[in-house]
Amino acid sequence: MSAKQLYLLSLFASIIIAIAYGPIEQPQSYHNFADNREFLSIPNTLDVMSNIVIVFPGIMGLLLVKERSQKSLLSEDEISIHITLFSGMILTFAGSVWFHLDPNDSTLFWDRLGMSVVIGSCISLLIHDMWDRNIVAKIHIPILVLSILSVVSWTIFDDLRFYFIIKHHPFVLLPILMYFSQSIYDNVSGYIKGLSMFVLATIFEFTDLRIFELTGFISGHTMKHIFAGIGLWFLMVMIRDRELRINEEE
């Protein structure tokens, strides 16, 4: 079975499972975070301030894109993907800060909107690096649109299934591509480290109260932001330090 066949099979399976499972509404209990302490008149201070870890790789990444595009070290497709990826990190920072200042479905939309841009860009980046870099010019914008629509559809239909399929897409795509394909670059460690950090971030998200009770000073959701930011940092560093394989340059 080829990478394309396995990927399409896994995508089809996830869609069938989502249809069979039925609509998934947004639980309002999601907005009740463990740490609601307020410092310096900032509501939910640590959940708000911990987002700073997410914005740093976004800013550093955009500066990197500017430098390398001026030196003609990136293709037009890579410039487009990198700009949306790192801009999405900054949007996620802004959206998450807004959300945690006043947690509700309306502000959560802006939090997830930024994340959808990052997720869509990661999917395009994986396809460019490990699958077919020639097709990315045609599919990058459609992938971004689909990612954004997954968030819009949640607000319209109060159904998270489409969003969950998109959100977890890279977790399925990366192992398949790493098994069947070889990256055009010499370094893929950022993908592995980033994926590991996002898995840990998800665990912390689901153990928000437990972590806060154990530590007494930091919640699982705050840890989620920190580890997600570290994962994005690993991704940015990988992009910064990697080089094309010799056979790809020829």
C-alpha cells in the first residue's frame, strides 16, 4: 500500500467514524478553567500570559522568512507556506489572549481561527517537504480555506466533527509520510519534537484541574500553552537550520 492510498484510507475512515458518532457540541464546561486567579487586574492571568510562548516562534519565523526571501533562499511556495504558518502563530496568540480574558464560545472562535491557519499551513508544509512540492502551489490555499471553514462550521452548526478531523490531520499525515517518504530536507527532527510537544499539550489540557491541584500554582491549561509554544519553537528552529539534500539541489 502506498502513502497516498494509506492516507486516503485513513481520511475516509475518520470521516466515516465522525458521521457514525454524530454531532459533537461544544461543552460549556470547557470555559471553566482550573486557574481563574487574577493578578494586576488581568483575568485568568496565567492562562493569558502563558500565550507569550506561542508568539515568539511566530515573530522569529516571519523575520527568518524576510531574511531568506531577500536572499532568494526560498521558493515562492515555501514563502507562502511559511508566511501563513508563522502569521498563524501570531494570530493564535492574539486569539487565545482574547479568549482567556473572557472565555466563551464567541471568543473561542478567534482562538481556533488562528490555530486553523497554523494547522492548514503545517499540512501544506508536510506535503511540500515529504510528498510532492510541485502540487503545493495548487492546494495550499484550498487547504487553508478548509481549515478555516472547519471553525466556521462549528459556529454555524455547533458541531465540532469537521474541526476535529482537520485539527488531528497532521498527527495522521506525519507518521505516514515519514514511513513511506523521505523529506527533501536533511532535518525532520522538528516535526517529531513538535508532534511530541503537542501530544503532551493535549494531555495537559485534559488534566487542567488535576495539575493545578497537584502543583498549587500552575494549571494544566497553562502548561498546554507552554508545551504548544515549545512545539512551535521546535518547528521554527527546524525550518531555520535545515538544508536541502544534495540530490534535490541538482
